[in-house]
Amino acid sequence: METSARGIAAPAALYEIAGRRFEIGSRGFADAVADAHAAHQRPRCLCQVEGVEMYVARLGEGYIVKRMPDTGMRHAPDCPSYEPPAEFSGLGQVLGSAITEDPTTGETTLKLDFPLTKMPGRSQMPPSGSDSDSVASDGTRLSLRGLLHYLWDQAELTRWHPGFAGKRTWATVRRHLLQAAENQLTRGSPLRTRLYVPEPFAPDQRDAINARRLAHWRPAVAATGRLQQLMLLIGEVKEIVPARYGFKAVVKHLPDQAFAIDEHLYRRLGRRFESELALWGAADDIHMMMVATFSVAATGVPTIAELSLMPVTRHWLPVEDGFEKQLIEQLVAQGRSFVKGLRYNLGKVSALACAALTDCEGSTPSLYIVDAGSQDREQHRQAPSPSGSVWLWNPSFEAMPSFPPRHPSQPRAAETAVECR
């Protein structure tokens, strides 16, 4: 994870900077990182004996120590900078093409396959996640769902440690998402200026919150003679229902403003996201996340142009269906540490690891769920795994097997760790 110290953000680990060793928050650490940035020096994470090179980038008024591109696998599995290889998830399909990172500037360029401007016309569903678009989504551009998965990954909301229990609130999720959007560029502009994530609502702060929201939305307000600009929304759905006229989406922490949805989009929503909506309806502890592009009419009413949905557990860990929910909840209950796999642009026909365990001795096993009703386990055995070790569960034919054993030195659920930035 990343933590802060005097405007510095970096994984909570031991670093070597200019020949000296520092822990986060130790005396001289902030100055050493600032000096490393000015001198274009590379800190080294000391999770491994030989060290792993990192780099320093600006983040607002401070700095962030980040892993170098394609080096996450070189870190120790229990290091906060560890990341499974890109091929472990849908990231492998889009990294280097739809997502390009420049360590010299600390900026990442994102190519999107959906528009951020709008001509007059009908709203549409995003080409993200349906079986039919798995061929069309060739990885050169991020789908709307792919962008949400990327930001969720970058915000480290796919990572779990037993000490995180009880510490992930909406305020924490929002803060991590906004920080993940820093230094991200799309079509030459900062992604952060387009992204709206509702801040936690407080009745006594209603007017101030609404004023900040309206100020942030101002670039998307329709004006005669110019192309309509679109904003990006990431928020938790409270309900999507018929309105007095048309349909609307109500987002949590935003009680004073619903988002209009036209009938075409509403009708397709139920068909395209049938399984996600069924899971949401059946499990009271599921949060339904929505990523959407939206415009703001001259009257001030926001209207959704495209959207995608992603169910997450009460700990904000993404799940695709009820079996994944069972697996993730069992990992959390047993106090395991892991990284959740995400599809990005990949369709459902692709075998995808549900999670990779990061608390095992000498390995990072991948956990796969065999498609319900299928007896074909070979495609999962041959799928990418950080360590080559694969755990399989076929819910149609067996009870959930025991997980690979935890390293004896790894903490159990009763022990704590601080998740912060």
C-alpha cells in the first residue's frame, strides 16, 4: 500500500535512496525523496536482497514513489509494491497499447474506446464485457469497464490484507480512486479533471458539497455552438428506476441530484447486466459500482451517455458472480492476503484467475473457479499464474477445496495493519 509522510506517498517498505536506508516516516525520508526527484535518482525497494528499482513522481504538492513499469513481479509477494504479472488479469491485453507509462515524467497515457464528447442523439451501452465484444476489444483502447478496472487496480482496491478489515469506508475508496487518477492523461488532458467521485455526504455540509460538485461539473454544461463535453462518474448505485418522466439513476452520497437515463439505455441495461443486477438484488451486502460518462444540460440536469456496472463486496473487492463472492468472502474470513484479478477488456469466455495469494511461502498461487456446469479444467490449469501453482474449484461438482497454506510468518485475521495513503 501507499502511505504519506510530509507530502510523500510511497509503499510502506524499506528504501535505499542515495546510499542511505529509510522507512516511511523516518527522519530525512521526505527530503531524501524530494532530492531523488530533483536529481532523477532511482530509489530501491529492499524487499529483495538485491533491491528493486523504483522511481519518484510528483503528486500534487508532494511526491510518490512508484514501482517501475513491468517490475511488480520482481518484488517479494508480501511487499506492498508486489504486483502479479500483467498476464494474470486482463491488464496484460491493454498494457503497453491502451496504457503506456513514462517513468521520466511519472505520467500514464490512456487510450479510450469511448467518447468524452457528445453529439446530439441517443445514449448507448459501452462495448465492455459482453461475450460478443471480446474479439472487437483488441486491447489497443480501454473500454469503459476496462478504465474502471484499471483505476480500481491503481487505487490498490484489488489488494487485501486482514488488517484492512473495518478500515475501507467510502471516504477511503474515494481518496484512493482520486489519487489513482492523478498523472493519468487521456486525449492530451488530465483524467482527474474529467472524473467525478461523490464525496461522503454530510447534511450539515450540504451546500458546500453541492457547490463543489457544480464547480467540478461546469466544463460539461451544454453551451450553444460548442461540442458537448462529457464527465466521468464513478459512484455507488442506490437505485435505477422509472422517474416521473423517463428513468433515473440515484447515486449514494448524492441525494440532491439524480442522473437521467433515456429509455433505450434503461431497457438495454437490464439485458446487458442481468447477472450483475441479479447478484446485487440477491445479496444485501453487495455494493453496485457504476462508471459512466455523462453530460450536463443547460438546465443543470445530468444525463448518462454510457455506463458499466461492477458489483463489489462489503470490503469493496470486485466480484463477478455468487461463486466469486463465496470465494472472496472465505479468503477474507480466513485472514488471507491476496490480489483480486480483473478482466479489463476481456470477455467472459477467457479463463481469469479470481485471485492470487500473496501470503504463501515461496509462491503466489492463482485461484480459479471453473465455469458452472463445465468439466473442462485444462484451460484453467494452463492459464497464467504468478508462480505456476494453480488452485481450482468447480462449484458444480465439489465443495470448495482448502486453500494453499499460509506462510507461518504471515499475520492472521486478528492482527492488524494500517491501510492509508
